[in-house]
Amino acid sequence: MNPSAQGWIKKLQQEVAKNNSFLNYNEGEFYSALRTSGFIYGSNLSVAAKALKKNDLTEEELCKTNLCLTFLYMHTNSNSKLSFVDSVISFYTGINELKISFFQELIGGNKSNEQLEKIIHKRIQIDDNIITKSFNYFIINALLFVDVLAYLEFLKNESISDDYIKNLEAAIESISLNVLKSKTNKNQYDESLIKLFESSLRHQSNAQISYKDAISILKTPQEKQYILDLACMATWSDRTIDKDEQQFLIKLGNDLHVNPSKVDQSIKSVNQFYTINKDNIALLSSKNIVKSFYDNSSKMVTKLISRNSKRLYQELKDSKELMVLISQSTIRDLNKEEQKKVQEQLLDIFKSIPSLAIFLLPGGALLLPLVVKFIPKLLPSAFDDNRIEE
């Protein structure tokens, strides 16, 4: 099976038919298999549950395979009347109808394996020329399980609500912030990431939702286990989980009404995964995971803006209020209400430029402050009173 060639989903289903024991796993067993493979952490190093032979699959191909296997597992263990392929395409069509236009050019026409292959490729890789492995796996693919949780809701209700995805993202952002703030010693990159989170929240009118509200949003065992693993991954960014961070994780488990043994298992799992695979994960070749994220994000945003400068400049010209606010951001800090306006108007613009659709994905809001930082560089010098030509 070659996930980079047409026809791979049909081939995958044929291979699974020969070894489908993982489809009989209970939810806990299958989730553990996803975690061991690295899917939950965004660093896919093996095929979940050894459902297929790894052979010489790349990390991108492993990620495609694991996402498809996860959808297949969820579908097989549901009561959906739709076929597997039809249900996943209908799910992403539902997301599209929620004005998340990333898949717009792929939705439509007859549902087919080939159409689903294109959607999964676009969802995971986006553009291998502009997104580095570090950014791709730490931000985009580490949040792919949000798609899985939303797909579960779709299978239960045959539809997906706007509130479900927005609330889940808001809960992830709020709890992630609390995790980062629990660190005893924060370096400049930890502080930078905290600021990125705080200035990127767009689910509430003026501020992030509270930790208590975030906890109340998480209802299912899958949601609780996932946020717990994300929290463990965030604390491990400095390659150690100190006592204060452990106390926070224990408190998080208690607040989520999760068995303490699951908290211990999450901590052990993240330690084991990153320790064993430290030589095979691009992020860990850096001295600091957060530094790697921040640096690679900056490079990626620069390339995106550069490649779309003409179209972006025209869209900005048509939005006078946004132009004024971005101009002001070059000489002062915007208040919460102004930040909210900038974020909303930028996201509206990104919907009209397909290659900028990355900012509409889960986690994409984290990049908006970087966008504001780099946009003035493509505008006329008169736009920025403090601009110095180099």
C-alpha cells in the first residue's frame, strides 16, 4: 500500500480485511494503540495497532494511514447507515457547511475513494513545500484527533454542530494555557507561546473561557483522555515534568473525574514515547520544542504571506477598518476588542484565499499574531510610520 499514490484507501480496506482484529478492540485499547503509534502526539512513527505492515512509509504516509484507520474503527463500531467513505466525506462536507472553507474545492460531485484520498491528503500535508515537519506534526497533526472526536459526534447525530467544534477548541486552548502557566521555570519561548495563545483566542467575545468552563465542556471519556494527553505533551516541552506540573496534571485529572491511574498512565506514556523515540522525532532535535514551534511558525507564515502578497494586499485594501487596526498595531498594543476584530476580519479574508486556509484549521488561530507582525512588510512604507528600510 502506498498512501502517496491514487487508490490507497481501497487497498488499505483490502489489507485490513486480512487483519481486522483491531476493529474488535474496546475504545481504551484502540486509543492506547493510537498513543503508542504517536498519532495522539502528532508524531506518527508506526501504524496503530499494527493493523498494517509499516514497510518504508514516511511520517506523512503513516499519519494518513492512522487517520484513515481511526475513522474506519469509529465507523465500524457505530450504527451509521452510511458507508465508510460516504460517512467521512459527509462529515467533512458538514465542516465545510460551517464556513470552514478549507475543503471547499474538494467537496461536491459523487463521493468516492479518490475524493476521500484528496481530502485526507489536504487535511494532513497541506503543502509540503511551506510547512516544516516540526510545525506540521506539533500543531496540525497533534490536533487531528479533534477531527476524530467531531466525527464521533457526526456518527451519533448524523450532523456536526458549530458549537461542538468551537467549544472543544476553546477548551483545548484554555487548558493548554493553564498547563503552560503551571511551569515553575518559564523561558522566553514558553512566555512567547503563552502570549500567542492568549492573543489568538477567538471563541469568546473578549477573553478566553475560564478553566472551570473548559472542564465543563469535556463530557466524553475520549475527550477527557485526549486533553489529558495534550496537557502531558505540553508539560514535557522542556523534557521533564517537574513537581508543580505533576500537581497540575493530578488536579486536572481530578477535575475531569478521571481515575488517577489514567493520569499516571498518561504521564508514563508521554515520557516513554519521547524518551524511546527522541532520535526519530524532528522536534526533539531542537533544544526546546516550543522554540522549534515558534521559529518554524514564523518561517511558515512569512512564506505564506510572501506567496499571497498581491491577493492579500488587495483584500486588505478593501477592508479599511482592518487596515487602520493593523497600522495601529505597529506602534501600540491592541486591546482585547481590537484584537478580536483583527482576528475575525483576517479569518474572513483567509476564506477567500485557499492557500491561507491553514489559519481556519484547529490550532490555526495561534498563528494570527504572527500574521499581523508580518503583514506590514508587504504594505507601502507610508502605512508604517516607524518602518526603517534596510
